[in-house]
Amino acid sequence: MRGKPYVERTLVGLLLGLVVVGALVAPTAVAAAEPSAGSTGAQENETGDDEAEEPPIEEAYDQPAPEKGDEYYEASDPDGEWISYDNPRDEYRDPYLGDGSGKICTTLLNEEGEPIVGESVPNTTVTIPTGDTIEWHSGADPMTVEYPLTEHYEWPLDSDQFGTDEDLPQGDGIMDSHCIEFHGPDENATIEYGEAEVSGEYADRIEVVGYIQQANEAWDTDVDPIEDAVSYEEAGGGWTYEPDGSHGQAVVVLQLDPPEDAYEDGSEDENESESENGSSGNESTDSSNSSNATDENDGTDGESDGGDGGAENALDEMPGFGVSSALVALVATVVVARMRGRR
């Protein structure tokens, strides 16, 4: 029969084997629980792609339509067919030949289709030739629109040509166009206008999307300036008044189409800001890590001074050794001690 030393060695070997297995398995479990770097990278890339979309180079100009009692509010139809606003570029022919009236307008939109006043395209002009019928108008022959509107005109956007609102007979309540307006041509007259030409410092950033013309009736604002714009030839380039139809309007639709390098300045500023924030964040993290490391070292020193407490703490912090491993080691020690006591 084998003696006690053999049994002791066998037990100790088994217990030590359990400890080794625990040390090998625990790091694997921890690694499996941690999120993969590839997954995190993919999420960061998706976020980066979303942030890569450039904002419009010029924000929308939010100019509410005047309400009754406000400056520039003129009148509205009692039957709810139309609403009119004062226009500093509205003129009456003298002598007054008849009840002919109309508008020729421009609307400038940003990349997202929102009305703007051209602050991003200064020193740029849109020119629209007009016919002899309205050559008496000081803003015609030709009609010119200079950007930015806020620097050249008393009221930058004077007309609400697009959109609808249930509380308004026309428009959506946001001014979107700059127009010349005229009254006094003969009821049988023909109004003509030519193709718009863009010139000046930022002419290459403005695209002529097309034209929207409505003649012989009140302007229908339930149209989309981009989707409903057509070529100059299709629009017609003018209209002739008819009996009970002595009104007409045309809008030249323009939209910003900046080159890629137009966004570079903004992107560089944003990158610089992000870089500065990143540096600050790294400094803060380094400081925090340094502080945490100091605290941990202080705690370890204190436990070491306490004798057995320091040893137990060191065992807990060893990779792969948790509470279960510590218990196994403790049981092994007790068993061996008891068996030695029986000799």
C-alpha cells in the first residue's frame, strides 16, 4: 500500500493542476467578452461617413412674410384668392395705359433648396433682359439683381412665390424671391424677358436651374422651384395679356453649385478644432492615467505593509487568478497541513 507522502504529492499535483487550468482559461474568457477592435472601427467609420456630409455653404435666410399691420404688408383678396406685399421695386407706368401688371423675379437657393440672399457669392450679378413694354421701369431694361441682396436692397426678399400654408391664400409664409413689379401696361400688351446671365466674382458657383412662368391668372404657389422649373424655351420668355387675364409672372430659379474647394476653408477650420480638442482630450487622459497609477501604487504599498493582506492582493491581481483560484490554493494548503499533522 502506497504511503502518505505519495498521497500528499498526488493531491498537491491535482490541486496545482486546477490552478494552472484556471490561469489559462480566465484570460480567454475575458478576451472573448471584450468588443473586437474591428467592430469598433466599423462603427467609427460609419459615424465618420455621416459627419463627412458637408453642410450648405450658406444657411437659409428665414424672412417671415409680413402680416396685417406689419411694414410691407399691402392687401389681401376678401375672397382669399391672393395676398400682396409692398415691393420697393414696384412701379406704376406714367401715363397709365391699362390694368396690365406683373412680376419678374429671381429666387436663389442653397444646395438643399432653401432660399438665401447670396452672402456666399458677393460681387455677383444676375442680368435679365426685358422687352420694350416695360422699358419705362427703372429696374428693367435690363433687370439686374446684385448679391448679396442684404447689401443692395431695402428689402432683400420681397415675395413669397413658393409653398403653401392653410392660413394663407398664397405662399408658405416665408419670403423666397426678389422681384421687380410693374403696373400700367395696356391690357393687350406683351411682356417679354430674355435668358438670365450670371456674371461677377462667383458666377461659376450659381447654376440657372430654369424658369417658371404663369400668365393670365393669379400666381399659384403650389409649385416646387427646382422640380417645376423648365428651360427658357419651354417657359416661353413672356406672355400676352388676355381679357380678364391681365396679369403674369415669371421666376428665374437659381441654385448654388459650389466647387469642392469652396468647402475646404470650413473643413480645415473644423479639422483644426477637432485636433485641438483631441490634444486636450489626450492630455486629460494622460493626466488621469498618471493619477490612477499613483493611487494604485499607493494602495499596493499600504497593503504590503500589512503582511498577509498584501500577498492576497497580489494573488487577486495576477492574470487569470480570480477568487476561485485563490480558494483552490487555500484548500490545498489546509489539506497538506492536516495530512502532515497526522504523521
